[in-house]
Amino acid sequence: MSGIIDKIFVYGTLLRGEERSCYMLGCRLSEILEVPGSLYDTGRGYPAALFDDGSDRAVSGELYTMEDPSSRIEGLDRVEGTLSGLFRRSTIKYPNSEFYCYEAGPLLNETATDENRIMSGSWRTHSSLAFTDPVDFALRFETHLKDSYKEHPGEDSDGIHYIRGHIPVLVTAPHATAHVRMGKLKRQEFYTGALAVLLHSLTGCHALYTGRLSSLDPNYTDESPFKAKLSEIAGRCGLEFQIDIHGTGSERPRDVFPGVGMNSEFLNGRSESLFELSQAAQSNGISLGSTDVFPAAKQMTVTRFSATRLGVPSMQLEINRDLRRPEIAPADFVKLVNFLKEFIGRLC
């Protein structure tokens, strides 16, 4: 291995939205990776990994590109306590990228036991900040995402991020960043990406969201990279339901507007899901609007694509901006999260 390494793989509290994600500000998220190895709970509020390219287990994390690798690594070495032996920095090549990562050092080796192994390989579903403080998680997540709202995908990333789940429900956020529709730049729908990842942590659902500007609006054309990746996911994950999250303005008189087609055709026979949505809304104080307002049927929406082309029962949810302001109305945001969490639980 030679040359300058400008990528780093993180898997614990440095993940976007987690407690120490601030140390990754200024780095660009390239992709979500699952790297062969095992993840362990150290009992100190953060995990440690041991990587092994021959392992049948994997550690889920994020691969970042660093603008100033030497300076960034120097700072992260201090944060990870490499001099004290807490962690050790390693270099890995997988599958086609060469990158740094931090593994358990001498002081943490004793925690790398079968008893402490995190079987899922995912810190997000094991002990995310989302469990205890979804508002703080969302604020941290969006702080990172806003740097790439209008940044075009580059050689390091297609700007579409998928996090594998363990239940057959997929939550999508195709407008988490800005997008181009009919030649016009359309703004991002705030906190929809954060919601998708929050729900992954809280329920184990799959999550797919945009991390950079989309030159083709995924909710307006079928020839988009987002829908291509969606098709790959549906083909291998046995999805039983999809929730497509969007944002509408605060002038709307209701909290959430479901879209399931003109005659509920996008539910593909799962008409009971509207009742499950209603029950979750009622128990969490969420008001639902009519399915006629945003039916998701008048253009080539993600919901329409999944239901008709992929055979996955699908529902679009347009969420009022008033509920997507955790920095102003944290209680309303928590109410929204609890509603979506309960709805997914009812689907399963």
C-alpha cells in the first residue's frame, strides 16, 4: 500500500448524528460500508472493532473522504487515544478503497469477548444516541447533511446512502438534499434524511436517503440513480412495505398527509396499513390529512415506482414543516418520531 490515504472508516460515536460526530465535520461521507470483522461493546459508552478480512461477520459504518488527511488523522488519533493504547489506527483495503480505521488497542482488547460482541455489527441499532435523545441526534445529523445539500456527487460518492436493516420495511428520503426538477433547483426537505436514519436505529428498518444534490429528481423521473439503487435493495431484501418520507409546508392544516394512489392501489392489497397509520396517529396526537391531497399518483413518484414496478406495498407521507423543526419545537419532533416508530411496529 502506498500513496496518501484520504479516507477513514468510522463505526461508533463518530457516525453522523452520534455523540462525537462533530469530529467528522468537514469530511465528506462517501458511502455506507460493512467491513469484515466484529464489533464489541466496551461498556464505556462506545464500541471497539477488530477487523478480519476472513470473517463471516461485518461491522457497519461510514466511509469518509478527508480534505486534509494528515491534519485530520492527527486530531482523530488524539480523540481515539492511540498514544495511551485505547485504540490503534490500522490501514485496510476493502473492497476497492484503501482507508484508515481504529481498532481496539491494548487497553480495550479485554472487552473483545463473545459476551460483549454486538451480533448485528451495528452501533446504530445497538446503542445510538437516537434511543435516548432523538432531537439531539437529528440536530447533529442535519448539521452534517446541510454541508452537502447542494453539492454534486463526485468520484468518491454517488450521493445516495443505504443502511441495511433487519425487518422487511424500507424508509426512503429522496429529498433529504436539494434536487433538480425540470431544470429548476428545488430545496431540500429538512430532517427527512435524519428521520430515515433515526427510524433505522429505533426499529431496525432499512433506510435509503440522498446525501448530495440529485440532478434527476427521484420523485419525478424513473431514470434516476436513487430508483436504480432502490430496485437493487428490493431485489435482495424481501421488502414487505415501503414508507417514502417527504416534507410539506407549515401552511397545511394537518400534520401528516398519506399518499397511496387514487384508489389505494399503491398498497397492493395491504389496505389495513391505513388503519394502522390511523391508530398510530391517534395514540401519538398526530392529525392526518386526506389521502386526496398528495396521492403520489400524479407523477413518477418513488411510491408509485415501488408499488407498480417492484411490487412493494408503498405509502408516501408528507410531513408538515411544523413537526420537522427540532431546534424550535423539540416536543413536536419527538411526537412525530414516536408516531412513525409505532406505525412501523404495527406494520411488522
